[in-house]
Amino acid sequence: MNDNRNSMNNASSKPRRHCSDLTLLVPPRQQIAVPLPLPPSNNHINFSELDRLNKIGSGNGGTVYKVLHRPTNTYFALKVIYVTNDEEVLRQIRREIEILRVVDNLNVVKCHDWYDHAGEIQVLLEYMDLGSLEKTHLCDESSLAAVTRQILSGIYYLHTLKIVHRDIKPSNLLINSKNQVKIADFGVSRILEQTTDHCTSPVGTMGYMSPERIKTDINKGKYDGCAGDIWSVGVSILEFYIGKFPFPIDPARRWTASQLLRHPFVTGEH
């Protein structure tokens, strides 16, 4: 389980910012049959022609770099996943690449190619030049609505393909200079083979998980992955609106039992 709220694709120290004039393109309904084996690489880009410029994030077993494709002078994001002998990790890698290979939507980060080399799986992704929406404060409702529409557009598209993300949070929502918001990081996502299928593993980021995902004794640990994504979207939107994580708990500010016993509500002196 990943409890880390750090961004996979953006430095956590960036200042809060405001976004405006964000647009939405709703995708048409599509059905794609997703094969199970690891797909072959498209081999469109020679990975030896990529220059790694700087690290822009890490998490979920990999590191993301900003890279330059020298022949075309084009920037990409290169996600490097470190291969292990852990079969569960390998299944997760195969699932992530399979999802990235089939998705094609304005509000989902595009995968251009991937390359398996020397114990690393290198995934070449669309570069989002403004990073993630982590620490973004959208105080006016029109901007908030525009962001929400784009996120829901991407979620709608994924759910139509029976793909659940399972780790929706501001650091996995990226934005570019065209004010396009896109969903990223499918490291713990899952393809639902049937519409009645359920998820069981409590993966993701705890603070953005729906109650039924955390309380695993509900329904024998099974939960609706699509409904779980919607909860995570809701928490993220609330965070954008108030400008900080909506459920903070600061232990240093928590009263002791001795202090609480002297509180007027407890003593009856109010």
C-alpha cells in the first residue's frame, strides 16, 4: 500500500497556484478488448537518442525523468521501472503497460512507446510541462468546475474501458501549458474483465481511499473499483477548493486526556 502523498511527476515544494480557462473534450464511448500478455513495443523511437535531463518524480517502483529526443528536439517524460523477480510486481508492470498501450484520450497521459533493456522497463510518456495539480488552490468555482469536468472526462473514458485507476489524487493529475488536465500513473490500476468484477486489494493512497476500501471486512474485502475512483475524485476536488488536504490530523495539536477533562463541555461548566 502506498501512503505517500508525494507527486510521481512533480516536485512537492512548488508553490500553490491558480488555474483558469480550462477546457473539456468529452470522449466518445469506446470498447477495447485488452489482451493479457505483455504487448510488443511500438519501436517508433530510438531510446538511445534520448537525453535524460533531470529527475521529476519517483514512486511505485520507478523513477520519472524529463528527457529530450535529440532528432526532433521534443521533450518527453521517461518512466523507468526497475524489474524484480517478484511475480506480483511483474504482473503489475505488465498491467500498467497494457493499460498505457490501449488508452487514447485527451484527459489521460499518452504513452508513446516502451523499451525493455538491462533490467529496466522504460516507458516514454507525454511530457506535462506544468507538472501535477498537487498544492493547487482553485478558489473560484468556474475554474474548479473546468478542472472537475476534465478529470471526470478521463475517468468516464477509463471506466468505459473497464479500467479502474485506484490511485486518483492531485499528484497523479497533471496539467500542461494548454490548460489540459490529464490522469497519470497507472501503477496500481486494474482492468476489469467483466462489468460485475470486483477489486479486493487495498492498494493506493490511504488518504484518498473510500471507506469500503479501508474497512476490508465490508463485503469480504470486495469493493466497486469505479465507485472507489469517484470517491478519490471527490476528495481531490475538495482539496483543490480549500487549498489543502481536507482531512489533516496534526498530533502536536491534539489535546491530552488531562486537558480534555478540564474542558467546559466535559466538566459541565459551559
